[in-house]
Amino acid sequence: MELSIIRSLKARTGRDLDEWLELLAERGPASKRDRITWLKEAYGLGHFQARTIATRAQEGTGPYDDEAALLSSLFSHADEHLLETYEAVMHVLRERGDDVRVAPLATQVSFYRRRRFMAAKPLGNALILGFVLPEGHANARLVPPEAFGGPGSGFTVQMRLSSAWEVDTVVASCIEAAYRMG
């Protein structure tokens, strides 16, 4: 949804995201809440437009601004080969298109298009991939998403990868199906 809002800003508001961010930097209030209110009241933006702009304005000021540091921290306690496995997964994802947003967090990396469709989490000696897959997408390597909190996590299945060699056509098929769901 966020990407859709960003793409339509210029057509709907007369300003693109960069122009809104520049305006906030020049004249806007400091807090995110105040920015949302200001954008809605002063410029007639809808709540989700204002929230998206204010959130993007805050990026770079929070604990999740340094993606490289987050990834380094995330994989620092994992077996060394898991970073190679993650990079192999990223290679498959990059082949899908440039509309995938990668969001490293403290415990996992989430992948979004319109919504989250996949996540990766180093756990012990494996990289666990959580997928949102369409019903009927089955493979013996897919199991319930327990590493991500079970069925209420939003993921339908998970897969355990122990090495980059396991990033094969089965994994690529799951990534493609999840990407389409996103």
C-alpha cells in the first residue's frame, strides 16, 4: 500500500515524495505525529498519505536506519555460511524486479511489495524463510511457520535452508509464488 501511495502522490497532490520531504524539512514540525496532523490540516492530505510522508521523513533517525549494521548484527551470531545462503536468496529475489523493499529488523529481514510476502531469519545453523503462499502450493520442504510465531504470523509456511546450495528451483518457485502474493 505504501508504494502505491508514493507512486500516486504527484498525480493526487501535485508533489512527489521528494518534494513533500523537502517541504517538511523546510517548514514542517519535528515530531511524526505533528507532521501527520500538519500535512492533513495545512495541505488536505488523507491520513495514509500524510502518515507515509511523515514516516519517510523520519527514516534515517531511528534504530532501523542503517541496513548494513542491522544485517551485520543479525548474522553476527549465526554460522558464517548463513550469510552466503541469505545472499543466494537475495540473488533470486533481485531477479523478480526492483519493486521489492528489503526491511532488515533486529531478528529477521522482511520483504515487501504491496505487503509483506516473505521473511528470512537466521536461527541456529539454518536460515529460515517464511512465505505467504497461495493455497495448494506444496512441497515436502515446506512446513508450518513455527519460527515466525505459527499460523497467526501472516506466513503460511516456512522452509529451512542450511547452505547456499539449497537455494534451488524449489526455493525460486516459492519465492516467485510469494512475490506474486505480495
